[in-house]
Amino acid sequence: MSAVTTSLENMAVWDDLTGQDDAIAIFKAAAAGGSKSGATGATASSMTHSWLITGPPGSGRSNLAFAFATALLSPGTPEGDLATRHQVDARTHPDLAVLSTERVIISIEEVRTLVASSQFSPSVGRYRVMIIEDADRMSERTSNVLLKALEEPPERTVWILCAPSDADLIPTIRSRVRTVRLRVPSVADVARLIERRDGVDSEVAERAARHAQSHIGMAHRLATNEEARRRRHDTLRLALDIRSVSDAVLAAATMLEIAGADAKAITEERDAEEREHALRSLGVEPGGAIPPALRSQLRQLEEDQKRRATRSLRDGIDRILVDLLSLYRDVMMIQLGSTTALVNLELLDRLELLSTHTSPAATLAAMDAIATARQRIESNVAPALALEAMLTSILRGAAGKGISQ
């Protein structure tokens, strides 16, 4: 038996989570076999048929959901056995069903299919576990389809929903789930996780965790992808170098290009892998001609990938806006006399210079402009227009003074 396998066997499924001790304790106790009761009045150690995990992006909602699923599906141990962990990680466990989407919404057909499969009895484990990631992307009509399943669930079916906030779900669903709220993990917690899991040195891990503002997934990407780090740095420098309206317009266009490059880097490799897997599953040899009868299936895959690319671009733009928000948050901290817990320490000289050329009111107005841009883009305003308006507003709020090194 290899040292890696031995190490994995000695690890509990909870060991790869970070900064959520209270939530982990609840799920460990439930998986250990508390009495199964309804969501209402559940005690700290009781098991219930429906759960909602809430927390800010990057707090580890999905990671905790799959850890809990592993514990529930593992025979005889709430710590999660190795074979079950492998099956859950690969999403191949026969008693696990997962609904996730990279589109803007979860369709009603997807939820109907999941609800139908929730009626099956467990085939090998104690429970049948149904996970919906990003449950906030369900419309009210789609949510009502799920509601019926939560009202009358089979005895050994467990639902685990994930969403940023319980307010993102309709009240009737909130009343039928037990909510476990996650907190934002500390930079130190995320850095330790990234250092241990990704094998990077402590300095890289700390910087990635700080720049990601404790978003675990983004911290992993920044720690392991030099291009992602460079794109983030270029975005912040663009904002700091704006001196005129024309600069603002050009910077908006460049930011869109950066977001597009970032989105393409994330989706391109995955798209190729999915197409190769689809062809292999359809029995088409690499480089071989695709029979006409199979082309419709590949067209569907291509359409799904296009929708994912659209979502990925929007997410990339939002990451840029979050990074810009961290920039002005740092400036505000300096203006208020504090240099502790700055996100962008590497730009301290530039930030201090900017803080002396603008007022706290102007910095706050810049942060409001970024928040407005995020809302506009979420409402389907053209990203280029939203970014131009945002950068122009920030420029005017700072009395037209651009700062450069």
C-alpha cells in the first residue's frame, strides 16, 4: 500500500475543509446517527431530511455538502471511508444525485428529473443523497417543483441545498429545511489549506488567500496559475493609471479583454475534455467522421458549452469588479488610519499616494460606483457600458486626478 493511499485512509472527510468548525460539528453529529426528525425543532445533533448550506462565495458550501454526503453514504463511519470518497469525488456513487449549473438559471426540467430520481430507495448505503448547488438559481416556478419533494420525502432520502443566503430561496422552502450558515474563513485558514492541498510555499499561499479575500476556489487558482495572477495585477494597474475619460474608456475595453481571456482559459480545456469524452462514449474514434444520427447530441453539448462560456465571462467580469472593490477598500482603510489587513499589500505605495489625492467621500463614491456596475451587469446591461460608466464616475469623483508611479 502506497504512502499516499495510507495518508488518505487516515484522513477524515472533514479534514480538507477549513474555517467552518461549528458547521462541521453539526454535520458530523448528524452523520453519526442522530434521530431523524423534521427540520423544525432539530437539535444540534439530530438528522433531518433536508438541509440548506448558506455562505458567501468561496466559503466552501459545495465542499461541505459533498463531505456530508460522503459521511452519510459511507458504511458505518461518519468520517467517510476511502472508496466512498472516491465515488463521491467522481460523482459516480449510485446513491448520490447532483444538480449543478453553469448557466444563469436551473431549468424546471432538470429539477423534475432530480425529484423523480429522489423517489428511488438507496441501493448500497443508508441514504439516497440529493445535492443542488446554487439553489438560488431556481425560479419560483421551479422552486415549487422542489417544494413538493421536500414536503413528502421518502424515508431515506436526504436533500442538501447550497445558496449564498436563505433569503435567495422562497419562504416555503426555507421553512422546510434546516439551515447551516457558514462564515468567511480567515486568510490564515485558507492559506494553510492551499499550502497543504496544493503544495505551494507559505508566501504564495498567503498572498493568494489574501488577494482572493478568503475565496477558497479563487485562492487555489491564484496560487497555482501564474496567468491568473498576472491578469489580476494588470486590472488593478489599469484602474490606478486612469487620468482622463479616454483612459477610462480604454481601460473598460481592456478589462473586458482580460475577463474574456480569463473565462476562455477556464472553459477551453474543459470544453475539449468534454467533447473528447462525448465522442468516446458515442463510439467515435479520434479524428473520425461523426455519423449524422449523432450530430444532434454534439450540437446540444456545444450549446451547453456556449451558455457556460457566457456565464464564465460574466463571472470573470464580476471577479474584476471584486478586485477593484478591494483596491478602494484598501484606500479607505489607509485614509482612516489603518494599514492592517490590507488586501493589496504589494501596491501599498500606490495606495498611499492615491489616499492623499482623494477624500474618504470620493473613495466611498468609487465603491458605490463599483457596486452599481455589478448590479447593472447582473441586470443584463452591456458590460462595456457598465464598466465605462463606473470608471468615468470614479474618475470624476476623484476630481480627475490620476495617480501613477
